[in-house]
Amino acid sequence: MATGVVGVTGASGQLGGRIARRLAERGASTRLVVRDPARAPSLPGAETAVAAYQDPGALRTALDGVGTLLLVSATEAADRREQHVAAVDAAVAAGVTRIVYTSFTGAAPDATFTFARDHWHTEQHIRETGVGFTFLRDNLYLDLLPLFAGEDGVIRGPAGEGRAGVVARDDIADAAVAVLLGEGHDGATYDLTGPQALTMAEVAAEITRATGRKVTYQAETLEEAYASRAVYGAPQWEVDGWVTSYSAIAAGELDLVTDAVATLTGHPPISLADHLAAHRE
């Protein structure tokens, strides 16, 4: 079992916070790295350090004495690759000996999903430093799927009839804790998925059944997808990410179901139907 202080970045966020709470429940000593100390969870065995990926000096200080680091990927940004490189370099300079990085299914230099290319770049940089590592390649978060529908109850996107092995953040958190505190994971890459790969039409049907609100899926062409999102006035890199998350599904790059969650955690992954039943709100 891992000993020493476990660092957790993004500890005030949805995924990092889940992992931090589980580590506290297991009695682990943690260093919670956050940008806003007011948002840091108050947990037994945890101390808080303030640093941002864009400030490698502060991050190096924050990680002093940390042995294993959970590096939660930064919020999507035009400079996310540079943020990740700075964070990894700061961790290595601080003496971190193992990085557990939350990556994405299908991470590759030519991935259809543009943000998955950022994850591949980060994985490669971690490898190049020579530090110990484990990569958790998460599929789409099934927790967020109800938010894909617009106010009119329609999920729009160029996903065609492709499938995604959507996974719950609770399952990712359980898997991450198993890796952070366990042994035998150095150099491993785990694809974390739910129990089944779903089409967007099936996702819409599940949401309808669970909530009573009629939700449907409307397949768009790439041109239609860009046009329907133009009203938000978002920068091009962000719109590209929104659209290509769907087109990656159409390309089959997220059509994956593994036993990694069950193997790491000892319990089966949560299905979309079960999640919706437990969170009807």
C-alpha cells in the first residue's frame, strides 16, 4: 500500500473532491491543492495548499513532501497543454515520485475529439519525465448526460448511431483511490467505462424513462452542429471541443466497455439507468 502524503489537485472540484473525501475515509494523509482555499473541503488527515497550474513556483512549493500525486486534468482552455506541462514539471521538481493522471478514452495525437489530443500530449510528457505514472482514461461522464439536452428536451450533435461507454464520476473516484493507495499500477493505463456503451438515442430514452420529461436525440451534420452552437459566441477551440465530442462517438472512438472499474474497485460500474434512478432531481 502507498504510504506518505498523497497530493490531490482540483480538490474543490467534482472529481477531485470525490477522490479527496474517499482518501480521507481510508485514513490517508493528503495535501489538497486548490486555487481558492475557501472552496477546499475540510477533511480529516488533509492539509490545504494554494496553487494553480499556471503558477509552477507555487505548485512546486505546494507539492513539497508529496510522494504520489493525483493530477486532475485542468478545465478546458486554449493553453491547457501548457498548464499540464508546467504542473507535471513542478511536481517532478518537488520530488513527486508517481503521478496518477485523469486522461480520456482514445487519447491520441490524431483523436477526433480535440480535447483528447491534449490528454495524449500530457501522457507523453509525463512518460518523458521518467516519473512513475498511472493513466486513468475516463469515458464520458454519465452524470452530465442529462445536461446535454437543451431547454426543448433535444440532445443535438453529430454522434450518428455511435456508442459511448459512459461512466459515473463516483466509479472513477473509487478506481482512482484504489490506484493511489494500492500497488502494482505503475506504468498502467486503465480505460474506465460503465457497464454498457450507449447511443445518444438510448441516452435520451433512459432520461425520458427516469424523469418523465421527454428527451430526444437529433443527429446533426458537422455543419449543422457548428451552426447551432454559433449563438454562444464561444472561441473556436471551445466550439471544436463541443462538436468533436459528438463526432468522436460517431467515429467509434468511445465505443468501449472494460472491466477496469470492477477489477480495481471490487464492485460493478453504475449504469446510466441506476444513476438516474438514484438522482431523479
